[in-house]
Amino acid sequence: MKVAEAAPRDVGDAPARRMRIAVIVNMVAPYTKPLFERLARRDECELLVVSETPMERDRRWDPETDLPFDHVLLDSWTLDLAPLAIGSGFRTRFDTYVYIPKRPLRALADFAPDVVVAGGGGIWSSPANIAALAARRRQGWAVATWWGSFTRPQPTWPRRVADPWVKFFMRSADACLAYGTRQARDLARMGVDPVRTVIAPITALAPERPPPSDRTRVGAETRFLFVGRFIERKGLDILLEAFRLVDSGELWLAGDGPMRERVSHAAAQDARIRLLGHVEGQALSDLYAHSDVLIVPSLYEPWGLVVHEGLAHGLPVITTDQVGAADDLVDPDVNGYVVPAGSAHAIADAMRAVAAWTPERRERAVNRSVETLACCSFDRGADGFVRGCALALEHRKRDAAPEMSERDPRRGPNYPFG
């Protein structure tokens, strides 16, 4: 299945009044802001976004405070969980933490939502999400989880221990929103009824059509590009090893992080490697325009918005099978290649293959990417979001009807919540 979109489904009659949706997120990221803007403008719903922190500490974005939708920032402590994140096949000490809000439910109770979307940091381990699920019956709201991850091939021991709770959390939700088909399959593996799962695609800030570029390089002149944080799970060591196996071409590395010294050493040893540092905004768009192939060698990537960015700028993408977006966005041997994670030889083979593409084949790849990405727009994401929330509300009303009827025989299945 290559199209990540919210498939039409019958969720019953729409609520008589506007559906009130509260979304818990770890932060308001640049790529979620347009989605929330579209939701806030829709006639059928009212939106409140509750964030656990202004900005994750390992991000380079500047947090925005003047947002075009109702927003509440929780007062939270940050708990570093890195000492527990072992056994994953790579160290995660740079991006493993949880946010503990002091009063997680106050903003929700004041807003009185019909549906709470649990999308906070970690989803199942977010205290704000857990508090919202625990208060569901008392407050009368439905809960929908917003799942953008998938189970790792080698989960950490805390995740293995927590797995029964993760499955319970997801199965307990009234509905689930999934970033894409990989995430939807993971929810089904946990025992979530597929009928209660809706794909609400996540989208990068990228052009609708590839902008003009200077791609005249082919064969030995091919310029390969990496964009991302310099941390171990991004697979940088594997990429550098793969590039050593390729006799020609250039490798440009855009990013920064704890592995910078190791990357700098590799660049010093090979004149074909260029270290660019952190790049964003228009400079990043220009960098895509001056590159030929994007490589995403991650050992584990829950989604991978950079895949979307590369395709949107007209680049074929080489990615691994442990990147969530690969299932929906990369059509192997058409607009890129999907290779086994951790295999330098497989990445090197894909680099040689794409370097041999003709201009005509590259044009076909661009056309396929445009078609695919049209199914992952912000509007498609908002459609899936509303559909999933309506499904959650319908399920909650149906599930709660027997309880209300027992307490008061006059109350039926259409008794309003909130």
C-alpha cells in the first residue's frame, strides 16, 4: 500500500454541535503548526493544542509563542531517561526523556473537549496522555492516540518490559490516528481493531512542485546529501563506510550534533566529503537544489520528514527499511531505493545504481514523487484527523451508553458529552 491517506469510512451522523478537539503534543513543531492551523479553521470542530514543553532540548528551531490557534503550554519537569535506554543496538543518550507536567488536566478540564488526542512525547509513556486516559470516564471525553512510531527490531529492555502496557494503552483508546501504513500495521500488531484506525498523514514543510535545480551531474559527479542530526541512530557511521566503498561522487553532510568530531575526521580523510553544519530555511532548499540524491541511512526513524523534503525537491531518496516514511513515500527502483538498515554494502549498491540513472529516469521519479506526496498534504492530514476524532467520539458514546442508561434510564446513546 503506497498511499498514506485517510480512507473514507462510515462514522455515523456528525455531532449536532462543533466537535471540541484537544491535542496533547510534546511541542508545537514547525511541521505540525500548519496542520493545527487547518484544523482550527474547519467549521466542524474547535481546537485546543496543549504542549508539554516549548521546544525539545536537542532541536534547533525557535519556539513560536504567537500561534494562530488556541494553545496552552504546560508547566513541566524534564526527566532524562537515557540511562535506561540500553539494548537498542545504538546509544540514545541524546534524545531520550519524558515531560512531567505539574497539572496535566487543568487546561483540558477548562476546555471540556469531546475528544482528547494523545500525542504527547512517547505517547504511551507521556504522563499527560496517561492522565487524560485515566480521566476519560470521569470527564466524559473520548481518547484517540496519535501514533507516529513503530516497534524496533531490537527494542530496549524498558520497552520490552513496558510492551504489555503499550498494547493496553493503544487498545484502550477509542480510536487511533496513524502517520502512515507502517504505523497502522504496528497498531494492528498490538491488537488494535483496524476498523478504529485512521491514517492521518504527517507532512513536511516542502514545496508542492520541485523548484528549479542545477542537476546536470551524473555518474561519477553525483552529489549525495545527508540532512539530519549527528546522532548514532541516524546511521552516519554506516553511511561513511558505504561511501568509502563507492569510487566516485561527492557526499555533503548537513547537520550538527554529538558525532560532529567523528564526521569532521572522516571529511578530513576524504576530500570528496563536505561538512556543511546546520542548515535550515531557504538555505536548506538551496542545498536540495544543488544535490542529486538524498540518503537517509537511519538505524531507526519513527517517520522521517526528511524523506518527504527530499522527494518534494525532486531528489531520489535512498533510505533504510527502518524509516517509517519509506513504506508510503519511496517506491523502490522508481523514485529511490529501500535497503536493509545497518548494511553499508546495500547503501553503496544503491548509490551506484542511482548514479547511473538517465535524465529521463530521473524525470519519471520526480513525477511519481509528486503523485505520492499529493496524498500526504496538510489538508489530507486534517481530514484524517477529524475523521479519526469523529470515530473516537462515536465509539465512546456507544461504549458509555450502557453505563449512563444504568445510572439514569432516561439517558440514551445520544446523551451529549461535556
